[in-house]
Amino acid sequence: MRIAPTITLNEADRQTLDRWARGRSTPARLVQRAKIVLRAAEGTRNDVIAAELGTDRLLVGLWRSRFAKSGLAGIERDAPRGGRKPTARDAVAAKIVEWTTQHKPRNATHWSTRTLAKELGTNRTMVSRVWQANGLKPHLSHTFKVSNDRRFEEKLVDVVGLYLNPPEHALVLSADEKSQIQALDRTQPSLPLKKGRCGTMTHDYKRNGTTTLFAALSTLDGKVISTCMKRHRHQEWIKFLKLIDEQTPAELDLHLIADNYATHKHPKVQSWLKRHPRFHMHFTPTSSSWLNLVERWFREITDKRIRRGVFRNVPELVNAINDYIKEHNCDPKPYVWTAKADEILAKVRRARAILDKMASE
């Protein structure tokens, strides 16, 4: 007569098994195995455990023995199956990966499971499995741009230095304008959010004019100085600089981080800055909007207030923006910059090396 092995659990194994047995996201087979081992550790017979869990006595004995021999690892992973290795399948999988990454279809920009399966004489399920196993997603793409600014490193170090080590007796402000914000009204009323259905809105809209939001984000406390104006010429930029001058303590120097938009470097702007020596301009490298923290805040106001808003005219849009900023400034939270300049430069150098290699091929 066979005797089932005795199961003894230490505290760490018991806690892990309890977590597996109760875990809602734990695979069902692992939940069952954890329950088997826990009941076995209480001295329960295999046939009783099988009856309680609605499974087979031999299966209970299998996982009881596996745990006794190999511990948690014995039940966490399935044993390797026997049989000959699928060499033909491996060859097809390698070909799928090669064609996905190194070839393009004759009349399209990327492969689908059906078109690649037809090209290679296999089935779309096989293609889908290989893509999933190798993390390939031909239907997706991400945009990027590596800056070609000749002074990239100098400007990067300057701006990142302001974020990580701001000067004493000064405020660092990330400033820019978000132009052409449209006051859009939907052609029909939107349907509200309800259980089992997300909120909906019509795909078409009516344009009711635009405004430009000028904003300066304080890296110290996250407060925003802002105004909305019809246009975004150098005249409006100077008005915005005057607003910043009025709303900041006069005894502090002001370090403004801005992009390379021509308006920010207009001769009249330069003259105004000379007459206000507490202003110090710092320009981000070209094609590097990610380096300006206010862009992150622009994304936030767009997602939370503008994109899904309904505005019958520009004043309604401006009021909505001003209300959002007023609420934001009641409980501001600064964005904390953590990336160091040398880490960013290393990534940029790697990206440029890859681009140079691709260009030479």
C-alpha cells in the first residue's frame, strides 16, 4: 500500500501558498495546486482532498509528491513534456520573425497576420503566436525625433541643471504658449457615462473660434501663471512677460525655459529683456519639447478639460481654462525632474549611432 508523503510547511511557504490560493489573478491551476498542498499539510488524505476540490485523487497525489520533492518550484511550473522537438515549427517561427522585421509587403507599409501567413504559406494563428511570443506589433508605431541642434548638449545641460539645481534667490519658470485651442461644439448632445457603457460624443463638431493659452509653470511649487489671448505674436509674448513680472516677487531673479519659436527671440522681445535684467532666458534644443515641463502640464489640461469639453464660443472656452487653472493653483503639485544630463546624452548618442548606421546601409 502506497503512503502519501508527509507535507511540512515553513512560514514563508505557507504565506506564499495562502496568497496563491486566494489570488484573483492567479492562474486557476496554481490556485488548485496551492489548495492541495495546504490541505495535505494538515494531514488530509488524497481522496478527501480530491472530493473537497472536485478533482481526481491521482492528480492530488501528483502535486503532493511534486511539492514534497521540489517545494514551491515543483507546483509553480508544469513539468517539461516529452516528445520530439518541433524543428519544422521552429523554422517557420524564425522565418516569421525575419520577414516581420526585415521585409515589407509589396503594397502596404506593414504586415497583418493574414498577409504574412499568405506570403509564407502558413496560417494566421501561427503568425499571431510568434508575434506575441517575440513582442512584435507591426500594426503599432511610435513617433520620435532626435534633435539636430548643434548646441544640443550645451542647451540640455543648461536646462536640466535648472531643474536639478535651481539657483538661489530665483524662480525657475517653464513657459510656452499653446496656440490654436479650438472652441468646439458637438452637433448633438453627448450621452452620459453609465454602467456598462462609456460616455459618448459625436465624431463631428462645429468650430466656434480659437484662443492661445500662455502659461508659465513654476518648478518650485507647480503654480501656473497664465493668460489667454487671440494671437501669439511677439506683442502677445511681451504682454505675457509683463504679466509674469507683475505676479512674481520683485526681489527674485526669473529664469524662463522656453522653446526656439521665433516670437521668443524677436528683436523687440530682446529689447524688452534688456530693460528687465532680472529675466534670464534659457532655450531648449530644437525638436526637444519633452525638455520643457510646461508641455507636460499642457497635456494634462488638454486631457482633463479641453479635449472632451463642449464650448459654444471662445469666452466659454477661456472661462473653462481659467477655472481649471484657478482650481489647479489652489492645490498645485510640482513636476519633479529626475533624469540627469549624462543619462539623456547617452541615450541620444545611441539613437544617433543607430540612425547613422541605418542611413549608411
